[in-house]
Amino acid sequence: MSRMGGAETEAFARLYMVPGMQHCGGGTGPDSFGQAGAEVNDARHHVGLALEQWVEKGIAPNAVVATKFQGSDPAKGAKMTRPLCPYPQIAKYKGKGDTNDAGISCAWPRTDEPQRLR
């Protein structure tokens, strides 16, 4: 990145952190985003389809929505959703709305806050 610059690198590589997910799944945070045969058919909620859309159509994902299901069972419904944001952006509460769903969006961290992986 230091050689090419952020904008050039972002054209072909992005890092999406998954806060609260343990190694490969589980944990307190949303851990389902289309991996492991999940039954999701849109690029907004399926990381594989988002990658396919980026490669084949040139549409890079701004965020992928991850879901935490009640009891880890999709049939029981979603407990919460969060956007997985391209680093260094972070998922941030907008100040209104549901903190477990639409009230969260990707945002650039404030420059006066200490920078760390979240």
C-alpha cells in the first residue's frame, strides 16, 4: 500500500474485520455473512457473491452485512446485524434507530481517536 497508495490498492484489495466473531464462527458478534453454505442470495449479505460481483462487474462492496442469529439458528430469526466495513472504516451507531440493525453504518474513524483494530 505504501508503494501504490490507498486508492490504487483499494481497487483490488480490501480488508473486512468481523468484530465479535471467534475464529471461523461463533462469539458475541454477528458471524454469518454467506460463508459455509448459508442460504443467502444477494451480494449485500453474502461475501462470496460480493466478491463475484466485484470481479465480474467491477462493483466493489462498500460493506457486507453480517447477521447473528437467535441460538445460531437462521430459522429463529436475526438477533442483530452489523455492516462489515472496509478497513479503516468502522461500524458506528448513527445516533438514532435500532442499535441491532439499521442504526449502524460504516464511517471513517475520527482522527482525534486512537487508531486500533476493532
